[in-house]
Amino acid sequence: MEMKDKIAKIFLEKFGEPGGSFYASAGRINLIGEHTDYNEGYVFPGAIDKVIMAEIRANDNGIVRAFSIDINEYAEFGLNEKDAPAQSWARYIFGVCREIIKRGGNVQGFDTVFAGNIPLGAGLSSSAALESCFAFALNDLFNDNSIDKFELAKIGQSTEHNYCGVNCGIMDQFASVFGKKDHLMRLDCRDLQYEYFPFAPTHHKLVLVDSRVKHELKDSPYNKRRESCERVAKALGVPSLRDVSLAQLNASRISFSDEDYRRAKFVVEEKERVLEVCAALERGDYEEVGRKMYETHEGLSKDYEVSCEELDFLAGLARKCGVTGSRIMGGGFGGCTINLVPDNLCDQFIATAKRDFCEKYGHEPHIYDVIISDGARRID
Ligand code: GLA
């Protein structure tokens, strides 16, 4: 059954009447620009064809009644700060409601049933999709769409900060809200200027190889990485690593711990790589795009230390198979590699990755084709 029909059926079972509106928002990939968003650098993401979809209808109880099909759990909560639900999935919805209210927006009680097909813990930002889906929906249902799209993304980001314990940047929510079919987006995370880049390569495919090693950013050292970056920026007397060049960083190297130095070095190099990849894409130079992806993997693995054995293995394997570019994607500590694969190598690469990974780690990785799609939307 289609996701929408399934949601409608369960909505009717749970709440007795049909008649809600449908909304969806997307997961994301990121071609390059990792851990640069909270350093006010550049990112280069795109929304994908995997979504969270919800049916929502206002009720007159002043409470939210929510059912998650995938987790098979029901939650009910009020809209005041003291009403925070216990279930972590429900806190995302609660957080979005609270962040809208804190900004002077309107949220009233509603009933909702939702589901998704974004693999959890794969680094594809299922949580940002959930936040963006509800932020978009509540803007439409209760605020006459008066909240602008950047604010919707920020509502999702603040939800992560204030209700989920992750001090994330803006990339995931931005991608989920602003995503456009067949386009990647270069976002300058300092002034939030962005540009769409057509992305429909004719001789390459983007393939995700999901190690199925799960990561939970809250318990992971994600926030610690951010603290390292902020420490270095502060020591150099600038607002963020955006303002730091490699020469400057090297000149002050003795002022930081070796660990902080390596974290900052990665970020400073990565923000340049985004610009280089955008320029290469405009020239159609996929070899250069791929080289930069491998460099990012090296940096994330050796300097930023957010990779893991399984993902290093997958990136190494891609290189051996002649894949143009490969790297760990997203926050790290598990999840996927993103691979830029020449069409004629695709089948062989996937078969080898499945076989060799399974031999070594006892389970096959999951493979997803990337289809760059639209972001948050109402579905009629
Ligand atoms: C997670 C965060 C993003 C970003 C990436 C790393 O996905 O939510 O804000 O920092 O990690 O690039």
C-alpha cells in the first residue's frame, strides 16, 4: 500500500474520522561540506526522494495526539513547556510546536499520524525531515504560511538544540525545507545566501552504501567536535572558523591542543573544498569532484575523527573498485558512505561492496540510489 493510503487508513482507525491534510518533508544527502555549517562555512546538500509524511487535522482539545506508524507508539501532550513528552520521537514534534509558539506563532491542538521511508541512523537526517514536515504543516494549518522558509529551518534546528540535545548546524533542516528536484544547494551558513546547482550527471550515479552501523548523535561526540572548533575560533579572536585561513591556524598552532588543531584544520580545509567542488561541477569535472570527496573522507577519518572502521573500509573499497569519489556522509560515527560512481562500474561496485563487507562484518550493507527531489510540501 502507498504510504499516503496507509497513513489515511490508520488515521481513520485512531481518530474516527478522515479529513486531515497531508504533508511531507525529505531526508538529505550532502555532496561535500561536512561539519562546516556550525562553523559558518559552506555546505552543498540536496533533498532526496525519501520522506517523512504526516496527516494532520486540528482538534479542539488543545492537545496533540500523535501516532508513529513506524515505531508503533502513541503519544499525547499539551503545548506548554511543562508538557514535554517522554518518547524521544514525540519530543521532535513537541519541540517544533514550542519553537513556533516561542516565536509568537500560533499552534493549537491537533491529531496526527505519520510514517517515513528514510532509514534511521543512516545519516540521512530523518529527524530534520520530521521537524521540517511538522514546521511546514503547522505554518500552513495555523499561521497562514506567514513564517518564512528560513525560520522553518531554524525552528527545526532549535528543536534539536533545546529538546533533543544535539547542537547541530542548519544544513539538514535547510536541505529538508528548501530541497529542489535535480538540484543541489550551496548554502553559505554565515549569511544564509544560497544558490541552486543543477545536478543530473549523465555518466555518474550517486550511490549510498549504508554500513548499518547506527549512531546516535546525542550520545556521540558531535557536540564535543563543535566545542573544539569554538575554542580555536575564540583563541584566535574571531567569531568562527569561517574567518580562519590555514596559514593563520598553523601560525598559532602551539596555542591549541593537537586534537583541537586537527579538528580546526579539517574545517578550514573543508570549507575551501566546497567552493572547489562547486567550480568543478560547473566545468563538468567529475574527477576533481571525486578527488575532493576522498580528501574529505581522509580528513573526517584522521583529523576530525568521526569515521569508524566499517566506513573507512567502505571508502577504501570504493577506491580499489575505481569509484570516482567516496566519503563518509553526515555527522559521522556510523551511517553511509556517499559514492560518485561511473555508470559502467555501478553494478560491479555494489556487488563487491556487498560481498566484501559481508565477509568482514557479517552483514550486507544496504544500498540506496540517490534521487534528488523536492523538500517540504503539502500533498493534495
Ligand atoms: C549532522 C548535523 C548537521 C551537520 C552534519 C555534519 O547532520 O545535524 O548540522 O553538522 O552533521 O556536516
